[in-house]
Amino acid sequence: MSASLIASVLVLAACADRDPKDDAEATSEAVVRTVERRAQTLTIEQPGRLAAYRSADVRARAGGVVIERRYQEGQTVAKGDVLFRIDPQPLSAALDAARGALAKAQAEHDSARDKVERYRGLLDARAISAREDAESRSDEARARAEVLAARADVRKAELNLGYTSVVSPIAGRVRRAEVTEGALVGLDAATLLTRVEQIDPIYVNFSQPAAEVYAMTRDLRAGKLQHGDVSAAPQVHVTLPDGREYTLPGKLLFTDLAVDPGTDTIAMRAVLPNPDGVLLPGAFVQVRVQGAVNPNIVRVPREALTRTANGAVVRVVDAQGTVRDTKVHADTIDGRDWLVTEGLAGGERVIVQNVAQFSDGMHVKVKAEASDSADTTAMRATSRDAKPQDNGGPVEPARAGPASHAETQ
């Protein structure tokens, strides 16, 4: 026999002697999870900027020289607290002059009124002409008008003198001073002295792309999405610039009714409690807003979903143990899971480990079924452990009680 013939005979003999159990043992094993359909509250994630709840520019309303600053920069003040004092002496002298002018006008009015009274009797006796009587009445009216103008000048001088004590128009924290003692302020314009900001509560301003708003509105009308609790404003959570989450939730206050033509977005505003001043105006944060509810969400682990040129795919094991590539629609990640909105009805067995080792039509054996809750918990624990150590835990204010009396004025 030739060598090739002998080799062929040996191969055929080996195939005839192989046990069918060996073929079963050679079948690949797949770890799967039976997914479930459930309702899921969708979230909107957008960058935002913090802004003071109320902000007031403190300006000099009277001209003069600043002689005293009566607060510490960064101090919390109440409404009406004196912040600066302007030299009152020139304005006090102006008030004295206005009062003198009022006294003079009052005396002239008294004289004109007495003349009118005397002329009334003389006119009846035909001792004076009607023209003289009319002139006396005109003089009295003119003197009365001068009294009113003088009184207005006195009131104005009193106001200017009062403006020499510059007070806080709102309760809040005072920022740095823009002037020092000795500065000449308030002559040509109302000079900016400082700013006062109320930051408990505090606003966060952000925007949502108009296309997303339109898509959500369309899905709500079509019944794909459902409104959440309509009796309460949607909750808002923020993540600080250092990656830590602020523990006190806020609520959505305002959604604009127009699209910004420059950015093609819709402006939104939320309000957050800030009892200890952890949140500072001007800071950038990540905003998460609870939106509509999708009643047909299927959660699958990140590792279970692959993306190809044709879209997102998960590999499902059917009842016969055959792998089937299933196209799905998943645009949102929540924790370690993709939120699948189309393609899965619930009850499918999805391969969750080593997905790349399997292909469509391949026959597999289910080795073990991963628990939904246990697997998700383990993945989220892994995600927490992977965070940088210097980020720390969530930012939680030390005081959760109401704001001080000064902050609520």
C-alpha cells in the first residue's frame, strides 16, 4: 500500500471509534442572562452652569468719598445691613440749604395768602379793581407752587443724605469690594461697590437639543413613552466638577417656549437646595433630569451588546441552543447596562460573557444562567471600584436644616 492510502484508512478508523459524547463535550458553553421587560424612567444628561438665586449689584446712589467699609468680604448679611458709608457732610449741608429755601418759600406764601384775604374785603367795597384782586390771587398760587418745589428739594436732599449709608438690598453673601476707603464714587455714574448673592437655594441653567425634545414629544403622543408623576416637578441631580455627586436633589422649574437659533437648543432651569454653600455660582456641573417613563425597557450588560456597521446586536440563545444575532436599538447607558428600547420583548436568553467567541447559527450549551440582580450589582460594584480614589464619596452638606434667618429674608 502507498503511504497516503494507509493514512486515510487510519483517519477513517479513528472517526469510527469516536464516542458521540465527545461531540457534545466539544460544544461551546455560553453564560446567558434571561432578560426582562420593565418600566424605566428615562433621564436627560446635559452640562449646566450654576447661577445665584438672587444677585444684586450694590452701587453708590450718592456722590462722595467712601469713608468706611462695614463688612468682611464673603460675609453673610441680612437685607438692610449697612455695607459702606459715604461722607455725609456735603449732603447734610445741601439738606440744610433746602430746608432754608423751604422756609423762605413758606413765608412768601403766607404773605401772598394774607394779601388775598385783605383784597377780598376791599373788592366788595369797590376800593380796589378786579385786576388787582386777580394779580393777588396769581401771586398766592405762584408762592404755593414754590412751597411745593421747595418741599420736593428737601425730600430729595434727605434721600441723598440717606444714600450715604449704602445698605444691602437682599440677604446673601457679599462678594469682594470693588472700591476702598477714600474712593470718590457716584458723581458721573452709579459706581459699582460690590455684589450680594443669595445662593440658598441656587439655580442651575442648562439646555437640551431641540431634536431630542421633538423626539420625546412624538413618542409621548404615540404612546411609546408615558408621563411620570404629573403632580410633581421632575427631579434634578447634579454631579460636581470633581466627579462627585451632590446628594440633595432639586426640581425642574422652567422650560423655555422657544428654540435658541444660535445653538438649536431649548433653555431649562432647575433649583437646588444649598444650605451650606457647597454649590457656587458660575461652576459647571453635569445635570441629570428624570424625564418620561418608557414601559418597554430591557436592560442588557454593556458586554452583551456589540455594534457593527448595520447597528447594535445582541446574541440570543434559542430553545434549541442555537445562537441568533438580534438587532436592537439602544442609545442610553444606565450604570453598567444598555437600555434596549427595540428588538427584545423580554424572556430572551442573552449571552453576557465572551460574546465575540460566538457567531450566528452556532450551537452552544448553556453553562450557567447569570442572575439579573446579582450580575448588575457586581458590575456596579466594579464600576465604583474603578473610580479614582481622590474623587471621594458624594458631596453631602453637614447641615440639612433650613437656611439662616439672614439667608431667607
